Amino acid sequence: AGNRFGAKAFLSLPNTSPPPPPPPPPLPHTHTHTLQPVASKASLYELIDSCIIILTARFTYEIAPVFVLMEQLTLKKMREIIGWPSGEGDGIFSPGGAISNMYSVMIARYKYFPEVKAKGMSAAPRLVLFTSEHSHYSIKKAGAALGFGSENVVLLSTDERGRVIPADLEAKILDVKQKGYHPLFVNATAGSTVYGAFDPINEIADICEKYNMWLHVDGAWGGGLLMSRKHRHKFSGVERANSVTWNPHKMMGVPLQCSAILVREKGILAGCNSMCAGYLFQPDKQYDVSYDTGDKAIQCGRHVDIFKFWLMWKAKGTIGFEQHIDKCLDLSQYLYDKIRNREGYEMVFDGVVIIPPFLPQPQEHTNVCFWYIPPSLRGMEHNSKEYREKLHKVAPNIKAMMMESGTTMVGYQPQGQKVNFFRMVISNPAALQSDIDFLIDEIERLGRDL
Ligand SMILES: *Cc1c(COP(=O)(O)O)cnc(C)c1O
């Protein structure tokens, strides 16, 4: 269909080959310190998007032909970047990473137990999903929503950096098999939400092959790093995954919502979800009905999420996204280096030095997790209950004061046995080192007397 008007050539997205254009001049420094792109240039794409998208409805080719082609082409490009041969496979844009992860669980179940689609879960043995204790809660939620039961989502132990321990996965699979249940699915997180950790995909893929299980990679947060020649090695082995979640609306700065579920096996998404409603998806249309992609989705009407992403890709180029990613990672490295040995700071985890030829790069993603220790706590015994209780209140107090003074904001949370710590993430490429300096000054100004 697309070739008729040369549409494919017009729609096609840039490659990595052209030399990088000179970086744009830094934006003037203002007093809002936005380290995530709440109000950056991305808003422009969103505005254009909103103006155009009002008209569109569900995804049959006849209703939205250009957007269907844009979606097909962009998904193919993303699959090529993942490393699947010729970008073959399947996929769809969904309303977010949580839904994309849910798709992966549905497709895995369909792959091994297709009869569940018609007969329900009683047609299958007790099915078990595996994901790390640091993974996003959406995997557990999918287990509950899809009738597996949250008790059949087994949480895997992690090392001190928050990465899955492969031996623990294998032990837990064996345990489940021994109980007579069926291990179905493993989720490996590439860029965990809190620590920014990357699970070892190759080692997990070996185990999935051994036990004939589905491997999903949740790259909702980390996916953007696939665009960077410097950082994509953290995804080593991703081409062995059966499915991948990748959210352009996170690290890549595309306005919400824009998330893709990418699948290696072609046709399985339609097999899993199609209901062939006669009033929309007539098989005897005068065009190739494989362009009627809407029946692959669990939705009926869908928002056009592709346009703003495609437009950004056209405008920034692949190189532009790469620079965006590299810049955010450099900036988080700057923050990490600045506070690692600074008085009054403690890191939640130490950096990792990764394989040569890359320089030691303590930061896996832009997540920098740390405690600020006010002077009044510095001499105290770190293991005492009193110290832990006091430290637990520091980050919430500082954040509340930040909100009251309206200068900046940074998130915090506890994790496992660890009391509240700050979790700084950077995804706005317009942020500057001076914003980081300001943040640190502000934490110290507000926290000095706690
Ligand atoms: C944010 C996130 C999700 C959920 O994505 P939404 O688009 O917010 O639904 C899933 N997995 C990871 C690792 C995330 O960081």
C-alpha cells in the first residue's frame, strides 16, 4: 500500500551514518531546575500531535493509513536496533510500559498454551512467572490481572547492585517444577526503575533456553540506551529475548504516552489477541488486510502514539537521540562523581566498572541513589535504630522544604531494608551541570539543620 505514493521513502527514519551536527547552544539558564523534560522542547511535539490526532480513531488502514505505515516502519526500525534479523517480528504501541509488559505475559501464555484463549486458564497447568524483586510492579500486576495469581509471580533475588542472580533463577525454576507447576516466563529488567540496574540478559537467556521458557526484557526505562553506541552494550543478549518493552516516553523524552511492545515471532500478536470483529476487520477488503493492525491490540480505539515519536526521530535523527542519551548519562556521572566522596553523602550502591574498551563507568543508567546525612547525624553509630529512624525522615523533610520553596524537587523511597534515600534520575538533555550543582547546594542548604 505504501509504495503507491512513495510513502515509504518519505516516512523512512534516519540511520546512524551521517556525522553528528554541532550541538545546539545551551538553553538560557533559568530558575526552574527541570531535570526531567516536563516542559522542554518535547512539548512542541506534543502540541503538534494534539492538533492532528483529534481526528483519528481505531487502527484499520482505511481510517488512519499514514499512521499505520508510520507505526509499522518505526516498529521495524526498533526491532532492527534490538538486533532481530532484518527487523522482522511483530509489535504494537501501547498505553505504557505496564501494558506492554502485560502484553508480553499474554503472548507467552498464548505461545505455550494457545488453548487458554478459548477455554480459559483451567486448560493449562499452574503457570509461574519469574521477575526480580527490583523489577517494576507491573509484572506482578499482569499476573494478577490475567488470572495467573500474584502468588504465581516468583520474585528473584538480586546482588547489591540490584541485578538478578542467575543461579537464584535456576534454583527457583527447579523448585517450581518439583511442585508440579509449569515455569512459563522470565522478565529481565534492562534499567530498573529505582537503581537503573541491568539484569544479565545472556545468562538469563541461557536458562530460558534450557527450560524452554519465554524471555521478556523490560526496557521501559532503559530502552533509550539502545540508541547509544556507547551504552547499548548494557543490553548485550537482548536479541535473544522473545519480547521487549521499550518506552520512548521515558528516557527519550517523547511526551506521554508512547510505549512499544516488540515481539520476535511474527504473527503471534494477532494470533493471541484477534477477535476478527466483522464490522471492522472484514477479511475481503480491497487492500492487504495485514495493515489492519488494530485487532492485535487489547483495545479497540487507540490514540495515535506514533506521530510525535516519528516526528522527533525525523527531526533529531538517530544521532540526536544518541546525543540526548549520552548527555544525560554524562550528567548523572557528574552527579555521582561530585557526591561520591563528598562529606555528608553516602551512596546506596557503588558503581560498576564494565568491560573494556569502555572507561570505568560507575553509572549503569542515570539513576543516582544516595543518602544525605545532616551534620547532626554524622557522628552517630550507623547501625543504631535511632540513626536509621532519623535518617529515614531526612529525604522526605528535604523534599517537603524543596516543594515549599519551589526551587527544585527530587524523589525518594525506601528499598528493602534500606531507609528512605534520594533517587535522582536525569532524562532532560537541556539540563546542565549547574543544575546539578544547584541541587546539591539546595539539599545542603535545606538539610543543614535537620
Ligand atoms: C516506568 C516503568 C514501567 C511502566 O511504564 P509506564 O509507561 O509508566 O506504564 C515498567 N517497567 C519499568 C522498568 C519502568 O521503569
